[in-house]
Amino acid sequence: MKSAIEAMISRRSIREFEDELVPDAIVREVVQAAGCAPSSKNTQPWLLYLVQGNDLEALKADYLAAFDSGVKPNPGYRYSPDPLPTSWMSRARACGIALFQHKGIGREDTDKRRAHDRENFHFFGAKQVFFIGTRASAFSYGTFLDCGFVLDNLMLCLDFHGYGSCPQYSAVSYPDILRKHIPATEDTLFIAGLPIGRPKADSHVNRFQPPRLPIDEWFKCVGSAKF
Ligand SMILES: Cc1cc2nc3c(=O)[nH]c(=O)nc-3n(C[C@H](O)[C@H](O)[C@H](O)COP(=O)(O)O)c2cc1C
């Protein structure tokens, strides 16, 4: 069985899934483990929803209809600074270009690029999707940090069990549609979606793994600290 460190290293974003459900018992275990995340003063400010079956199909249909008719995404918060700092922008560009190259999508191939974007709006075909959020009426930067721990726990626990996931900001592009399909979410700020499932065997796209920076670009030993 994998160690926690092995799961951290092996996890990657999965964008093609087998046509099977993550069993209830594993979903329960993963959610329970994810809820052990730390949070400021143990506030546990996260809200987590799982959508599957007909409910997910109905949600996907509305999402795809919105995307196809050009409805402008209207997420409940802005994920990144605008503009991105130059070095972040160059990494984001490199990642996008590398993913398109990996999928054999050329610069001028607007149809394939749009099809690629569209895959986000049916959650890469996953049969189950988590949505993580918090209270729209009361949140701050730290709230997002706490919710991020839960999201990471979910991804790592799934990887540990041989399942995959893809964190998705695009999955919360249309909060009004999410509210229509997920009851009692009037006061929910949707933060991210997380399609989950068994990674498709021999999937080419699932082999994509963008590189990480050498740690000395973002990690410094201070004073007498060393490793
Ligand atoms: C909060 C969050 C939102 C993301 N949103 C999307 C998304 O909408 N679509 C997508 O294809 N990938 C999305 N990603 C995946 C990133 O592109 C991916 O994590 C990054 O390129 C590193 O690759 P890896 O996850 O395979 O290690 C998101 C990642 C995070 C953490």
C-alpha cells in the first residue's frame, strides 16, 4: 500500500475516467479523513457536496448548455491576481502549451481548443463530482486556506485508494446553476469542483504531468537551518 508521501508524489490531475463509481465505503472514508484537516480555531468552515447519477447528468446538461451558448463564467470569487506576476504567467503559459502539445492540439486549432475547454464543463466525464465551498456571507483568506486542506486531503486519499481527481476552478464557473441543482446553497460560495473516479487505463491525457520548480527557487534555509 502507498505511503502518504508516495500519494503526494504520485497524485496528478486526472482528466479521463473509467465508467465506474467510487464505492460508497471509499467515498465515506475519504470524506471522513478529509474532514480531519486542521482549521483556524477548529472552525471547520468548509462545506462539501457530492453530486452523481441523474443529478449530475442534469447539472452537466445545464453547464454544457451555458458553455455552448457562450454564457460568461461568473465564479463567486477571483482565483488569481490580475494580472499574474510575470513568473507565474510564464509557468501558466508553459503549462497550457505543454498540455495542448501533449494532446496534439495546434496553436491555430480553435475547434480542438474549444473542445478541450468544453471538457471542463462536463467535468471530464466523471460520474461523481465533489464541490467544496464555504459560507458566502462570512469568509476571508484563511477560510480558503482551511478549505484547501480538505481539498488536498480528498485528492490524496483518493490517490491512496487508486482513484483519481482533478481540482477545477472552471467547475464553479456558474454558481447559479450549481445552486439550482444543489439544494440549500443560497449562502454557499463555491470554491472548486473535484471530479473523481478511476483513472482511465492507458489514457494519454492522464499521463500529462507538468514539471515542478527546483525547490531552491521557492525554499530558503534561514540562518542555521539546513537539510
Ligand atoms: C484550485 C485548482 C483549480 C484548478 N482548475 C482547473 C480547471 O478548471 N481545469 C483544469 O483542467 N485543471 C485545473 N486545475 C489543475 C491544474 O492545472 C494542475 O493542478 C496543475 O497544472 C498541476 O498539475 P497536476 O495537478 O497534474 O500536478 C486546477 C488546480 C487547482 C489546484
